[in-house]
Amino acid sequence: MKTQDIRPIQDGYGNALLKLGETNPNVLVLDADLSTSTRTNWFAEKFPERFIDVGIAEQNMVDIAAGLSLEGKIPFVTTYGVFVCGRAFDQLRNTVCYSQLNVKVVGSHGGISVGADGGSHQAIEDIALMRILPHMTVVVPCDHFQAHKATMKLAELKGPAYLRLAREATAALTDEDSDFEIGKAQIVTEGDDCAIFFAGTIGAEVMKAVKLLHDKNIFPTIINMHTIKPIDKECIIKYAKKFGKLMTVEEHLQAGGLGSAIAEVLAEEYPAKMKMLAIYDRFGESGQPDVLLDAFGLSARKICEQVEGFLKK
Amino acid sequence: MEKIIQIDQLKKKAEEIRYDIIKMIAGAGSGHPGGSLSAADIGAVLFFNEMNYDANNPEWKDRDKFILSKGHAAPLLYALLAHAGFFERSELKTLRKYKSRLQGHPASLMLPGVEVSTGSLGQGLSIASGIALAGKMDKKKYRVFTLLGDGELDEGQVWEAAMFAAHKKLENLCAIVDRNRLQIDGDTEKVMALEPLKAKWDAFGWHTILIDGHNIPDILHAFEEFHTIKTKPTVIIAKTVKGKGVSFMENQAGWHGKATDREQTEQALKEIKARINA
């Protein structure tokens, strides 16, 4: 594990787009006036004729992408997750998903670790909104290596997909050679005491928590649930059977997120107790990312405490 | 597609389309006759004179594209597609029924000839702009047509798309506004005033053509003018009558989304038939 590699996850996306620009002439990139924040400016500089800045018009952007996809293009629609999933939800539902179009939606700035910009800019409901849409695939990579691979795979996948990114630079949990398959959960580390599922860059905090837990002689199994839809049921059931209960960690509302998706599987297949570390029915706020994660109970320290408490129950 | 050139033949085709619209909606027991009838003449000219496509090969890459932005006029689109040969006319009677390919609003996954699903208003111009842009990128010759309702212009996204299409100089794009002046809650100018509508499109950088949307030569000329415009997108604002061709429906907002009963159906079909046989 290369814990020293700390980079923003968007870099992986930006680099993958550069690669796709060379290898797949059908790939186009659209942005809504945020290309420097989302890293689509890298693609824009190299492939200006295949980059479309629509201005600050997310609804229009999604439907333009729909039109482009009808002609065989593979548009990557990119902006902050909170805007594309919220403002353009109807376009994603009634045009993109209902017509099952090959549009890739990339929402950057997921979670409260977005920090200072505050609640208006922190996407905490995007996973819920995207995973309820029929035909939509939802991928939440944990670091820039995985974002790179996910982007490449989504370009090959036929049909609509949502890729969730974050803002802060976080420690990489995978490397260039790690496997990545859409819909197949990734076991980060195996332990005998409990199972913790996470999705996204919060994985870096989870792995810090693992170190703290090791000091207390607790050895969890950590599962990177990078694909929320289609969800890896087999993996969920396997660990529910093994431990009898599961824990989830995510930078998203508890309603409709990763924990919720796992609970849906367990409720039908193998009822088991769960503890969901998530955001409970509230908006985010401004602050330093690390301060916010701690305040919302998602810092390594808080995760560690919660695991201890959950194991005692 | 064999084109119809004679004006009286196009007129007749429009009436045949109207006939099927009324029959189809009556059979379904629900649907949107008013805005389907108002655009029947425009639809007939588009599908039987202006557009290039192959009903036997709906996926033909170089075909002209038609996006029904006002998706509630699905009966109009279905009648046009059936008459154009995409499927049998007999299938029209399945409109809005369980398992039918003719959904209440057009669903592209179900029916060949429907380019994209519509129904939620305000999206067609953006989609059409995307198709037009792809055509320009790939140096394709196809054109893109989209039919919008006038009430639909209340949606802000239409104006985002209007800005975009002019900015990208999409001269291969032609929008048609079915200006029947009625939306569900009444007169467009009372609900949400659109005038001066031509000035709005002009200001957004479009080539704007005002026509009588029930005058076949007018419609033909408008498309001819569109062919000559090389630097900007074209919008045809077609003045129409909601419910056109059925006396008791004309200019009545109440017929936006309501089926005729048995007696009304007979009366409507009789009126239309008289014009077909004239």
C-alpha cells in the first residue's frame, strides 16, 4: 500500500480523459464553467475540438450530451456533483436514463470534505439520486488510481453511468496495478473481528482508523465498495454471514447511500445488524475538511470509537 | 421515402394524420388532441416532403432527425410514423395500452422512429442541438428538426439551448414553434406572456421565420428558406390554431388533454373525412 501517494482524485479522472482522448475518438468532454476545478481543462487544452463548455447551464449540458450520444459519441458530462445530480435530475431521468443513453456523468466535489465552500457545494445526496435511476451505473472510486481505471472502464461500458469524485487530496489506497472491475468489491485488508464497507476517498480515513484499531488489538476486514450499482451482493452476504453484522462508512447522507444500498440487500437476503457511519438528515457546512470529518463522526478517531462500540454490542 | 410535392396531396396527408389522431385518442380514452392537431400540417410537410429518412432502416446514419420536444403530441408523431411506414397503421389503436409500443409519451426504447424519449418539456432543443453539433463535428449532411410547443417556451432550458445553438452556429438545426397560443391553464399571454416572441429569438441570434402553420405553401417556403441559412440556426414560428380541423375543439384550451366521447368522435371524424374526400 502506497500511503505516501497523496493526490486529488480528479487528477486520475483528468489523466484518464487525456488517455481516452488519444485512444477513443468518440470520447467528448462537456463542462459547465468549472473545468479547472474538475480537471477537464487538461483535456480541453489537448483536444479543444472535442471539449464543449456550455457555460453555467447544467440542464442544457446533460441534454446536449444526450444528443451527442445518439450520434455515437461518448460524452463525459462534468461538473460539481451537487449541481449535475440536482439541477439536471429531470434531464438525467427522463432523457438519459429513460432512453438508456450512453452518457457518462461525472460529479466532482462529493461529500463534506469539500470543506470551506459549505453546504451548498457539498454533494451529500448524489449517490442516492443516481442509484435510484433505472439503467444507471454508479461508481465511487477511492483514489486517483481507481478514478483513472473507473473512467477507462466507463468509457467502454454501454449506457448511462455516474462517477463520483471528491475535492481534497487523499492518500491512495490502491496502485497502478490493482485490479478494478465495475460491480466487484475490493477487499483492502482481511481481519477476523468485523467487516467495514466504505466507498470513496473516505477510505483514507478508514485506513487510518484501521491503524488505531490494530493498536487496540482489533483487526477489521475492510471492503472498498467502489461500485454502488450494480452492487456486489455476493460479497455483502458473504461478510454478513461471517460476522453477523456489518459497518459502513461514507461521506453521504445515510438515507439512500452506500449503507442504505447494503441494507436493502441484507434485509431481503440475510438480515444482519448494521452500523452506518454517514450524515444523518442534515446539510454540510463550511470548515476545514479534517475538522468537518471529525464533527460529522467520520474522522479516523471517530470511526475507531464507533467500531469499538459496535463490537461491544 | 418518396416525397409528396403537390400541395393538395400534402393537405390531404395532413387531414389523414388528423383522422388517425382523433381515432387513436378516442380509442385510448385519453391523450392530447389539441396540440397534435395544431401541428398536423407542419408534421405532414416535414415527414412527406422535407425530411430524408428510410422507414425500412430507421437507424440509417445520414437520416434527418426529428425530435418531438412537445412529447404530449405523441399521437401526431405516431400517425406520421405509421403513414411513413415505420409500422402498420393498425398498431395505432394500441395507443396508451398495456404492452403497447405507443406509450402515452414517446419512448425511444420501445418504438423505432422515435429518436429519443420525450414528455418532460423543455428538453428537445438541447437534445437536437447535441445531435446537430455531432453532425457538424463529423461533417455529416443530415439536418435536425425539433417541434416545440409555445407553452413549452416557459421552460428556462429552452433559452439555454437557444443560446448554445446560436453560439455554436448550428445552421443544420431547425426549431419549429407550434404557436397555438394556448397552454393548459389558458392563453399563453395571460399565463406567461411570450411576446414579442420573434424579437426574443432574433435577440438570441437565430434566423427567425414567421408563418401561418396551416398554410402548406407557407410551410414549404419556410423550409426552403432554412436551406439557405448558413451561419445560424433557424426557428420557424408557426401561427396555428389549437385543435385545428375539428370545429368544436378549435381554440379551446380544454381540449389540450382530453379524449372525445362517441358522439364527438363521430362528429370530428365526419368533419375531417369531408375534407379528405373533397
